[in-house]
Amino acid sequence: TIERGQNVSIPLKSFHLDEQFYPDPLRFDPERFADPKNINQDAYVPFGTGLRNCIGSRVALMQAKCILFYMLSNFTITPDVKLTIPIVIDETSAGLNAKHGFWMHLHSVRDFLSDSSPTEKWKPSKVSLTELFRAVQLALEAGMYEPRTQLNGAVVILDMDGLSLSQIMQFTPKFAAMALDWIQQCTAMRLKAVHIVNNSYLFNMLFAIFKPFLSEKLRKRLFFHQKDWNSLMAHVDVKCLRPKYGGTLECLETDGKLLGEMFELYHKEYERTHTNCLVKMLLLWALPLVLYLLYRWSTATYDYFEKRNIPYVKPVPFFGQVWSFFSQAKHAVDVASEGYHMFPNTRISGSFMLRTPAYLVHDPVLFKQMAIKDFDHFTDHVMELSVEHDPLLARSLFFTNGARWRHHRSGLSPAFTGSKIRNMFVLLSKSAGDAMDRLVVFSRGKPFAMELRDLYSKLGNDAMTSISFGVDVDSLTDPENEFFLKGKRLAKVDGFPGLKLLMTTILPGLFKLLRLGVLYKDVNEFYLEAVSTNIHYREQNLIKRPDFIHLLLQARRNELNSEQTEDDALESAGFSTAETHTVEQNGGTVGERLQWRDIDITAAAASFFFGGIETTTTVLCFTSYELAVNPHIQARLRAEIDSARGELIDGKTPTYEILQKMKYLDMVVSETLRRWAPFGLTNRRCTKDYTFTNTDGTRITIERGLNVSIPLKSFHLDEQFFPDPLRFDPERFADPNNINQDAYVPFGTGLRNCIGSRLALMQAKCFLFYMLSYFTIQPGTKLTVPLVLDETSAGLNAKHGFWMNLVPRYV
């Protein structure tokens, strides 16, 4: 009996948290109220019950729901760093309150969804690549906590739909190396397969950045499907795929909002740790000191040339002259040659590659002296390639140094004599003639527009594939043939391959430290397999073909030699032919001598294939441009070609000897090589201290180990050597005695000049002979006159292409 006057308390909270009424009562679970019949309504009394319950419950409920409706319509609520989890109740309060407050982050729903919704693209301006990568790390870590994932491993599907160029621009080789190293070496997840879908041509650019750092194991687990869901379903069970990928799996989409809440929670937890605070304090005090010490270290060598009274280009701290490559709208060759124009009254000037001093030669006579008389001081090129990462280029003649270069050069020299080039010229002429016949058929007797770099690349690819690898292909009508596709990748000098090629010149040590390769791995493997198969077939069937592989097989058997009598008559391929010099072996054991294994033959063939395509294509493109904008020069050259055709047996197929006799053709090609030098800069490394006298009488010593650049383009465009140098005028070469042959060096000079100059010249002349025999070249509507050069290319190229109209001569 409760007696009158006694008080009675009703513990509503205790009812609500009693597990006999509400299982797991401390867990917040709105699903309890999905079915009201499951609720013990005697024990659920938030507003009391009976006649003295809360009369204003309706107002309170509708007010709370209304405010929540507006709040969640406009904001996403996430925990703030100052929020205590779990909540600590304020015991001093008469009501119910949090001791430390309810601190939250309110995110605008519109902004949050634009950054995080799966229907929107990733916006690098709002979410950095580093933040995105951290999110991926968190997602993978969350996946690794799943026991089934730990046992069975993971199959990942990467959807590249919506990938844009602005997103690709965020990725760098350094980031790719770091990300793949983390995935391949640091994560505990068993990655069984990665399937990439909706991959467009833009994805190929992104993949090219990551590919060099992929392990062989991961490469074998990569699969590319584009939009072919049948291909995807051949690897992944249809029951495990969502409908948008052709599967039957019905599950909720994980939207950006949900992921954002999880990442925000992880991020705030991390920021609350004591370690984070310590790191911030250390950075606050240590970073300025580290930056100062780095600055002093980077500039410690910048007085090198000042002490020696040598003019030099003022360096930028940390970068030296390298900063100009990225900050100026100039071609790399022009940036490297700045000192030539800044200091006209000296034989040499200085510059800095990062913090390392380097020299630029201003005097062609000094360069010739270094390259011939004093060659033992400058035997090596600057580039340093690893045989491990560049198995072909690192073995090629241009990139080898020291004793290996001597053995290589002396072994190859007999393969490039006049008689050997004449024998190969038969294959070259046939390839060019067949291609020109197909081009005539394509024209149907009507003028048509064509981008000539693409055309000459295909012609060059076919000719050099025949000469270098002993395979006949037709890239004009079959541009998807594997030799052309791989050849384009081999000879690519713009984009990322061009940047890597540039790094071998300006930052060779860094390039080697990063363990990069210039050529793609699949290109190396393709050519090695193709050449090895070709060699085996020839040896099995005793086949002889007058091409490069045949000559190198002769070198392998020590049967390759010069036919001196015949070479004397065929030695010159024109005024620009590089002079032949005898390379002394300097002794050496038998073991040091080149054995010409399959990989050595492939490397030699690939390097001359590269030179034959890139150099010759460049010469042909710029020659065609000059002929198009100078029709009187084109008319005179065509007249000489027509006259020469009258001396031919069939009236159309040129011979090596006929091209040798064509004076004006040689003048046109020589002037192109002067006005548009394909390689405007070459280099040497000083292998022994070298002392010479400067124009002011001071003695200058180039120390061993320093790099020396030679600005061939600057020599060719210097008006003291070539008056009115920017004008295209083949008449300069009418009398060779009027040419300063020290300053005219399109193929370099001395013992390390271009060994393939005869082949390059005869190839260019042969293509021009056929082109002008059948077509008149006129400027196209998309041709930019004057030409605008592509500053981003490691080689010489037109920014907007070489668009020409080809008008058939015979209809």
C-alpha cells in the first residue's frame, strides 16, 4: 500500500534501457520501430502516459522533425575533432546534456556531392591526388579487415569512365612508383586480379606512366576489357557483377556521402593523436632549417665559373639552368644554347645542371679539335643508360662509352661503307617505289590533303623495317601492322618518352638513379623476339639478304670487311656525308670484344631503325615544307628529277649512282640540314683534363667528369658563318668552297659523328625523288606559315603538323 502523501518516481530512462524490453539497449537502431507491434508500448513512454502525459508532444515531435528535415536537406553532419566519442554526460546539469558539447562539422550537401558522388567526376582543383590516394588506402584497409578477403584475396574492378586529361595531368612517374610500391610491397591484401573497364585512349596515357613500375606478377594479373562485358564475365562470375557490368548482383551503391563520413572520421581520429602534434611541432622548427641548409648546399658550387673568369648563365637555386626548360616557352635546344647568344665573344661559356657545372662550346673550330685531334679527352657521350632497364638502347652505338664503344664502332664501320649502303639501297628503293605506287592509286588522280609526318613515318617505317629487320610490311594500307605500331613507340620523341630522352641529356645521373628506361618493355621484347626468330630462320635455311641483319651476322663470324676499291667510288652520299675516321682499339682482350649475340644485333638494328625513321622523317618534313612555300625551288628540283629519270632503264626507279650525281637535290637536302638541324645539340663528357686558350688569352681547363654541350643549331644559324641564316637558300651549297665546314655539322664531326649519315641521306633523297616524280607539294589550309615548332618535343617537329596538298602530276 502506497500511503497518501508519499512520492512515487517513474524511471522512464531505465525502462528504455532495460534489455528485457529492448535487446542490446545501448545500440542506436531505428529499425526497432520498423514494426510498432514489436515495441512494448507500456515500456516506451518518452512523453509519459495517462492523463498527465505531455500535452505538447505533437508540437515537440513536429518541430524536431521539421528542423531535422531542413538540416539534412542542406548539410551532411560529421563528428568534429572536439566531439567526445562516446558522449560524456554532464552530471551537473538538471537536464540531459553533453559535458563537452555537441561539436559537429556541417558540410553543404551540394558541395559534398559534387566532390564525392559517384555520378560526378573527380575534381583535382577541390580534391588533391594525395587526398584521393589516402582515401583509396583507407578503403583498401577497410576491405582487408574482412575475414573472407583475408582468406580468399581480392578481385578489383577499376572503372575508367569519365577519365579526363586534367585528371591524368596530376599523375607523375614519382607518384606512380610510390603508389605501385605501396600496393605491391606494403599491403597485406592478396590481389588476385585487376580488371579495367571503360578504358579509352586517354587511359593509355595514364597507363604509360604506371607501366614501367609494374612487377611481372602484377602485369600478369591485369586485364583490359573496355566495354566488353562478355570479356569481363569470362573472368568474374556473373553473380558477382553489378547489372551495369552485365551481371546480376543487386546491392546498394556506395555513394560519396557514406565514404566521406568514414574518411572524415578516420581523418579526425588521426589528427587527435599525440604523434600528429609532435610531427607538426618538428616541422615548424626543423623545416626552415632544412630548407636553408638545402639552399646553401645547392648554391655552394655556383661560384665555379666566376672563380675561373668564364662567362656563364646565371643559375636558379636548386635547379641551375634546368629551371628554364620548364619556365620558358622555348625548345629545349634553344634553352641549352642560351649562353651562345648571351656571350658572343668567347670560345666557351658555362651553365649549371642543378648544381653541377657544365660547358657550352661557342667555337666550331674548338669543337672539331675536341672531336678529332684531342678526341682522347672527350671519348664519351653524357647519356647513361642501364642495360637492365634499357637492354637495347644501352647496347646501341650512340649510348655506349669507353672500350665497348671502340669495339662497337670499329665492328660496325664496315657495314656503312658506300658499297654496303648501295647494296641496301636496292631494298630501300623498292620499298619506297611500292609505297609511292599505292599512294598514286589512293589519290585517284585528284589532289588530296595529308599530314606528311604521318606519311613519311609510314614510308620510313617500311623501308627501315626491311633494311634493319629483314621484314617487308605495308604501313600505308595496313597501319595496324605490329611493326608499324611498335615502330611508332620505338621512335616516339614527344610526351613522356621524349621527357625521358631529354633527361638522359640534362640529368643523366638522376635518370639512372630513378632506374628508368627510355624504351617501353614490350617494345624491347618485341624486337628481340623478331630479330632472334629472323636470325634462326636465316641460319636454318641459308638465306642471304642485303640488309643490316645479314651484315651483322657477317660481323658475328668475323667476315665483315671493307671493300676499299669499290668504297672509294661510292663513298660520298652528298656534301653532308660525315667523314669516316679510323677508331683505334687500344688493345683489349678477346673477352672485351663484341661477340654480336642476338641481343647485340637487335640493339644495333633498333638504334639505326630509330635514327632512320626519326632523322629522315624530320628532314623530309622540313624539306617538303620549304619546297611548298618556295615553289620556284621545287620546280627546279623537279626538273632535275625529270632529267635523271630519262637516264633510268625503267624511267622511274632511281639507283644509288644516279642520286649521287644529282647536284641540286644534294643542295636542297644540305640546306634543309642547315636550316632545320634534326638534332640541334650534341654533347661529350670530358674523360681527361683538357686545357685550351680562350679568345682573351686566358687558359681554361675543363676538368675530368664535366659535361660539354655543342650547339649545332646555333652554328648553323649564326650569320657570321651563314649570311641571312633564316632564309632557305640551296644556292649556298652550289660551291662547297664557300661553306665553313667547321660550322656545318648536321651529323656531328670527328670519331663520334653519325655512322649512318650515308644511309640517312640516300633514304631522304630516294623518298624525295619518288615524291616529286609523282606529286606537286602545295601548302595545305591547315599548315601554319611560318612554322611553329613544338617546344615539348625532344626532337624537331611542327606544333600543328605538316599539312600539305599533294597534287598528282599524271592524271
